[in-house]
Amino acid sequence: MAVTPRNIENARPRIVAISPDDGSAIDLKNPALAALLSWCVPGLGQLYQGRTYKGRLFMGAILGTFLAGLWLGGGKVVYASWKPGDTRWAYVCQAGAGLVALPAAVQSMQIHGVAKQPLFCSTFMAPPLTPGQYVSRAYADVLTRSDPEIDGDSFFDKPPLKQFRGEQVSIWQRRLGRWFDIGTLYTMLAGMLNVLVIYDAFAGPLGTPTDEDRKAHKEGKDTKPR
Amino acid sequence: MIFSALVAGICSGSFPLLFAQLVDRVPGILFGLPLMALASLIFAATHHEDPAEIRFAAIHWAVWLGGILGLVLAAVLLLGWFA
């Protein structure tokens, strides 16, 4: 028999999980790839495995909660910062939501890098400025224009850069009040719950099949993959 | 114990204070409910595969989480009230 990609695909052993509900087999396809996809976009791994109901459910629930949290927190609650004294541990949980939280890491690297400004000088998911932090003049201008509580006096002029005098996270917390915490909580929980979704894509449902389900699986009554 | 403390609070005339403490937490409770629903849904969906089972389990989880978190909130309120 000729060796073709189709034959190889058929010869490869299927990795399946057993449904705890009816004992049917769930084709996990490539579990590692599914887990990666589910991290990138919540539910995408399940969609890849053909589990469309769960895929859509996870995508809507996780992304909806993450975006709701971002909106409640005025777009300021998702940022990454690893500076001593300003470590944003909440981002560790938020990063679980996948690509939707990734711009924060990029913005953090940009503003602490050589450029001293976020990507495209955008304030989206940019970390707050700390006292004495140097930024580019262009970004200082953007902040002066976009934030009513930041003006020209908020910066020391240190050509070719500018040095921030205040503490931006305090401004955000004063302005947003409890919404800052509620938004942070929403985005954190969305990221943490996505870890369960990733595990579901990798290993199937967490629920334990009953003895009847196992028996039915052994007897080959569950040949219909989902 | 929590229930008897609540009854004691009502009987002793300190209920308005307890009520005020509860009202102060309303935004937190209100915005916590969607998170509880989300957690219930995700827990249910990661334990089951059948849509009908997922819906049933989500309600089951919501009752459990609501009960446990409600008890914790009641305990915190009462402890704050006694303090």
C-alpha cells in the first residue's frame, strides 16, 4: 500500500477522552495544539476538536468577561509591570486569557526599552508611569493631551527625554475608585478560568465517567466521536 | 450560629447598622454575581460534554457557590458588626 499523508493520519492512534455524560469518545486530535489554541483564544482549541458548543460557550464567556472588566476599569486595569515596587501581579492571572492580554506585555517592554514609549505612542494597555520615570517627548505630549490630570508641569524637561514627576497609577485609582478593583477582578478571573478551559482542551472533561460509561466504552458502544 | 446572631441583631435594634453595612456592599455583590455565574458555567462546562448536562450542572454550581459565598459574606458582615 502506498504511503500517503492520509494513510499516516489514519494509522496514527487517536487520543480520546471519555464523556462523563454518556460514555462516548471525544476525539482530542492534537491535545497540545488544542491547548495552545485555547490559550491564544479561549474556546478555539475546543472548536478545533469539533466541540463547537463548548468552544462557543468558552469564547463568549471568557472573552466577554475579560472585555467587560477592561471596560469597567476604564481600559486601565490590564497592564504589565515588573519594576520593583510596582509589580503588577494581577497580570499573571490576566495573561491566562491569551492574546487579548498580550498587548500589555508588548507595551511594557516598549516603554521600558530604548524607545521609552509604548507602541505607536498609544496609551492602550500601557503601564502607568512611576515617579522619576523617563519617557519620550512624543509620549509625554500624548499623555498631556489625553489625560486632564497630567499637564506640562507633570514632567521635568530632561532633553531628549522627559521625566515624570507624579505617580500615574494613583491618578487612575483616584479617578476610577472601586471600578479599578472590579475591572481588575473581572479580567483576573477570566484569565484564571481560562486555565480550566486550556486543560479541557488538552485532556477532555474533568468529570469522572461512571462505571457504566467505562463499560460502554470498553464494549465499543461509543464509537461516535464528537 | 450566624442565623441566631442575625436574629439577635434584629431584636436588639441594631438592624439598621447591619443593613447599612450590607447596602454599602451592594455594588460589590451586584458585580460579583456575573463572576459567580461565569465560574459556575465554566466549572460545569469543563466537567461535562452534553449541553443539557452543562446547563443543569451550571445551576448546581451556582447554588453551591452562592451558598458558600453568601455564608462567607454573612460571616464577614456579622464579625464587622460585632467588632
